[in-house]
Amino acid sequence: IYDIHGKEVWNKQIQTDIASTSSKECFKLEMPESLKGTVCFIKLQLYHDNRQVSENFYWTEDATTSCLALLDMPKALVNASVKTQTDGSNCRLIVDLSNTSNDVALMLRLNLKDKKTGKRILPVIYSDNYISFLPGEKKSITIDAGKVNASDIVLCQDGWNIKPEKLEIQ
């Protein structure tokens, strides 16, 4: 559990076994007293053989507050670099993202647009999207754009508290 600035205030790790088509209560979240009356973030990660297979990021509040504090979140700076890989006539982008700010970057969204028309390129397959980052966190996203020419597209990034940007494709 993290406060609204991304500072960890509670952590719990367990090891368990579970069948692939079942569910299991592993533990109860223990909301620290310091977070009562505030918005906070919950990050859940699932690993199998030391490899992350799932990640979920939530925001929550208690009954005495609302999510309006999300409106006052400081702007987060997410640096991005984009590289292309071509496989025959298919275009694949590898986007390396890094939250270089001291605050949570909430719901970063990537989308591809045509340079000339500004229209979204569809269909496109993203390995992840609407991504939230804790301070200092890094992620790599793969985008399969199909039969488009990388020189004809631009990658756009925006998010809840992230300044919209157009990213150079190399």
C-alpha cells in the first residue's frame, strides 16, 4: 500500500499454491492508520517461478473521504524511448518508460496516430496500457502495429497526471 505520493506504507508477501482455475483468499489488506481519510494506492503482483505473471494497481479511499484528492496530484514526469523492429512488413515498437518524478504517474496511455491525419492507427496490440508507475519505476511495452510504416506514425503518451507528449520513433 502506498500513499498518494507513492511512498510505501505497508507491504506483505506470501507464498502459496493454488490450482489454475480457482481462487483463494491469501491475506487481508491492513490499512495503516496514517492513511485513514486519504486516497491511497494498492499494488498487487503475482509471481510464478520468480517471473511476474500479473500486476494490478488500484486507488482507494475510506468512507470518510473521496477520490477528489486525485485531482490535486502533482504532475509526474515519465521519460520514454521508442525503438522499432520490423518483421517483414510488420511494425513493432518497443517503448521503454521510466517514472523519473517523486510521485505516482497514474494511468499512462499510449496510442499510435497517423502523422498526417492525426487519426488513431487501428488495430494495434499493446502488451500493456493505462499503466501506473510508482516513483522510479520502469516498464517496457511492446506495440504490434501491423503493416504500417514507422516513418508515417507518431506515438502519443498521456495520462491522469502526465503531460501529453508526442514521442519520436527511431
